Amino acid sequence: MSKAIRLVLKGENAVARSLRQFERRKLKRMETALVAGAKVILEDAKELVPVDTGALRASGVVEPVTKDGGKIRTGVSFGGGGVDYAIDVHEDPAQEDRKYLERAEKARRSEVRAAIRKEAKD
């Protein structure tokens, strides 16, 4: 099923305004897809993270969206506050469940990218 774009041209200002509105809607959809993808990765990583007290698992968050020019970014992170050992656990070669965030991202990478590409094309 194809989607159509409809622009009604009534003058130069109206065309420019319509194009800006279209761009804002498209960027918002891409932002939504990006955040949704980050949430999926976070949930998977929370299942993989080693648990002792639960503080490390609870510290996982989707970072706030930032916009710089035409780039939209977010991220997933663990640590901060009283959990200053997230990197140590993630990188410790002796830790059986290490690389929990990296493994979650790799497992969902193609799914997240496909969702973002879909929003970019629609």
C-alpha cells in the first residue's frame, strides 16, 4: 500500500510553511522510532545484566533525545548516582554476563534500524 503526500500550493509562504510542517512531523516520527528502539534495547539489557543487589539493573535508562542540526540522538546507559561500577561490570573479562548492553544492542540492531528506516521513508 502506497502513501501519498498532498501539498496545496497557495503561495510561496504557504509552500515553505507546509514543507517545514512536513519536516517536523517526519522528524517527530523518526524520534519516536529511535526512542522505541532504545527502550527495546534497554529491556533486553536489563534481562542480561548481572544482578547482585539490583541497583545496576535499576540504573538503566534511555537517555534524553538530543537534536543537532538534522541529527537526532538518544542512548541507553547504566550507572550513575550510587552505581559507579557499571563500566567495570560491563567490561570485566572474569564476569560471565559481561557486555550486557553491547549484546542487547547487537541482538536488536537490525530490528531497530529497520524501524527507523521505515519512518525515514514514510
